[in-house]
Amino acid sequence: MVVNWLRQNKVAAGILTVLRLYLGYSWITAGFHKLSGGFDASGFLKGVIANPVKGPDGSVVYGWYVDFLQHFALPNVDIFNTIVPLGEFLVGIGLILGCLTTAAMFFGLVMNFSFFLAGTVSHIPTDLFIGAIILFSGYNAGRIGLDRWVIPFIRKTAFNGNKTEKQNG
């Protein structure tokens, strides 16, 4: 019932727009500051590796993630110094414009979970909650935005191309 309301109701589309703009502003400003300020993730990565998230008994909770950071992210920090700020900025643009909203929110949630697994809490739980609502809302989250035109165009183009190939094949 709630999911149907989120996915179909015009009032929900308005509320989702406000939530989307709030998160979009947060993402775009975080990305912009990193893009314009000489962002370097190596210090953060070294800190997370040295002091990972630990459970009540003192054992490392996300050992697999610490291994990923130590053996992949840190050696390739130059790649992460580019994709993190650019990804944050693009997620922000997608959410603010309401263009490919569900894709933008999916990648925003992936980044939020990555930061969360690293032990950063801050406003991430709130962002995860709002982001999940936007993601579950699907098309309606971007209805008051560019998705109003972009999604029908993609659906028409993608699905008509498949029908033509099947008819000719």
C-alpha cells in the first residue's frame, strides 16, 4: 500500500522531489568541494585500515571490506581520488535534475554503504533511509524532473529496438 502510494501518487511525487533536492544538494556540494579542493583519499583509507570498525568483543566486523581497501583501494588511490568526487557530483546532478533518478540514487546508496562500512556515521543513516525511499519510489521520484521525458524516451527506444529485431529475425 505504501509502496504503491510512493510509486503512483502525485502528492508523493512532490514530497519525493523535496527529499531528492535535499539529498542532491548534499551530494553535489560534497562532490564539488572535493573536485575543487585537491581531494586525496589516501589518508582516510589508511585511517580506516589502521582503525577498522570493531564489534563489542573487539574483533573486526567488516574484515573483507578492510581487505578490499588495503589491497585494492589504497594501491589504486589515484582512481578513487577521481571516481569518488566525480561520482558524488554526478549523483547530486542526477538527483537535483531528476534525471535517471533511480540510477543516481542507487549509486549514491552504494557510496553511502561504502562510507558506512568504513566506519563513517555522520548523517549517513538519514541519507540511507531517504535514499531507500527514493529508490523504492522508482519513476515517481523523478516525475517532477527530467525523468518525465527521459524515462519514456528510454523505454520507447529500448523496447521498440527489441521488437524490431525480433520481427526481422
